[in-house]
Amino acid sequence: MKILIKAQGLNFRIPIYIPMAFVNLVINGYIRNKSMNKENTKYIEAIDFNMLSQSLNLLEEYKGLKIVEIQSSDGTKVEICL
């Protein structure tokens, strides 16, 4: 996944490696589950990580697909592509 930001004289490209994002989510969920109070852990436990993994694998089939393309009146452009 890539986030492209084009502004007046500036171009940013932020790559997001999807498997690393998934690993980050799992690790953060585990750490938060251990450090959060029991009332809030129900939200972490509600995440089905197997379904999330399958969904991320499915997204890889649509490489290059533009999810978001926004352009403001001053010429700033934001794109999010798979």
C-alpha cells in the first residue's frame, strides 16, 4: 500500500508493507491486552486475526488499485493505492 501526497513543490510517498502492518497489529493487540483493564480488552478479543489475515492476502490481488484520490482547490493531491 502506498500513500502519495503531492503539494506545492513537495512530493511524499509513504510505503506501508501490509504484512508488517498485520504483525504490528497483532503485537500491539497482545501488549494492550496484557496492560489494559479487563473492561477494554473485549475490543481486542473481538478481532478475528485469521479473518484479518485472509482479508490482507486478498488485498494483494488488487495491487495498484486506487482507493482514495482527492485533490483540493490549492492543488494538493492525496492518493492511497494498494
